[in-house]
Amino acid sequence: MKYQIRGTPSTVIGIALLAVSLGIFLANHATSPIHAAQNQPVAADILKIAATIKDGNNAAAKKQAAALAAKIEDLEHVMRVFKPRKKDGKGGVGVGNGGITPDGIELLLYDLEAGKFGAAAIAKEAAVLEEMAQRIAAVAEVTDVKLPEKFVLPQKKENWLEWSATVRMSAAELAKAAKAKNAQAVKTIAGKINAACNLCHTDFR
Ligand code: HEC
């Protein structure tokens, strides 16, 4: 006997549409790095830029960063992606509940530098750490083009650009080191990134 879908054409079409939209819904949730609760404008933009960096399309990432830089007043919300996860879903490390402690990029970078994560922990969290590194690179793409409106002594534009570039390039190295599960490199590079974050904050925050 042949299998048949019973029902009027409209219910068949209705079921087909439902199946397609469910498929799209599931596909988005499976592949999108954007956790629903984190989907507020700036954080979502940073995650999109991070995804573009993950795809290896740095030219497109720079365009997305320039578009974000043009629509924000300052870096407050951009930098917030580095803070611990809040109940509203902003901040944190990784998607969903990340599952990594501390659940905040700034704090985790310090713990990585301090060597609180051994080789086994870094290998286990390699994918989360790689995504974190791409998020840091995304923020640095924005600091590359969103400069302070004025520089007051002793602030220097060259310093800003240098620290931003250091974070951007070190974040790319961190993504590679995490992917390679190279614990020693992860530790060293986390230290390099922290130093650049701190240098910029000393003068500009
Ligand atoms: C090129 C300069 C620069 C670099 C590099 C930089 N920051 Fe910032 N950061 C700033 C500025 C400027 C602010 C203040 C933003 C504001 O409130 O307008 C800030 C603010 C912050 C805040 C506070 C956000 C809030 O809630 O107000 C955090 C957290 C932060 N940065 C983390 C980091 C971390 C972690 C790094 C390194 C991975 C980093 N920053 C690298 C310039 C920088």
C-alpha cells in the first residue's frame, strides 16, 4: 500500500509550512551563537561580528564593526559583553549557561592568566574559549574604529590604536591556541590581552 498524506490541500500545505518553519527555528537555534536572552541590540551585534570572524571573513567583520560604531554613543554597552552574566542574559562566557566558571570574560581572562585552568580543563572548554576569543576580537574591531571624540593629555590616539590592535591580534591567537588545546599558549596570550585591556583603561576609562 502507498503512503498518503490525508487531508484537504490546505491542511497539507499548513502542515508543510509548519514543518518548514519548525525546521528554520531549530536550525537557527542549533547554529546561532545568539542566546535568546542575550539578544539585545549591542550584545547581539557583537555576537554577529564574532560569528563573521569565526567564518574567517575579517573584511566583513570590519564593515559590521564600522556600522555598529556609527550607531553607538560610547563603548559602554560594547564593553559590557566582558562582564559576568546577568539575569537578563547579558554578559557571560559562551552561549546558554556557558557552563564555565567564572561566567564572565574579564574574570575568566584573569583566571586563565593565573593558570587556574589546567590542560584538561582548557581541552574540555576549547570550543567555549575559542568562541570567547572571537567575541573579544569582535569588540576590538569596534574599538579599532570607535575612538574617543577628544584626546586629553596624557591620552594619545596612537596608544588607543595600539592597545586595540594588541587585543584584536592576541584574540585571534587565543582562538587558535584554544582550538589547538594548547594550555600554555592560552595562559600566555590571556596575559597579553589583560595587559592591553588594563593599559587602555588606565588612560581612558
Ligand atoms: C582601546 C581601549 C580599550 C581596550 C583595549 C579595552 N577597553 Fe574596556 N573600556 C574602554 C572604555 C573607554 C570604557 C568605558 C566605556 C564607557 O562606559 O563609555 C571601557 C569599559 C569597560 C568595562 C565596563 C563596562 C560597563 O559596564 O560600564 C569593562 C567590563 C571592560 N571595559 C572590559 C574590558 C576588557 C576585558 C578588555 C580586554 C579584553 C577591554 N575592556 C579592553 C576602553 C578599552
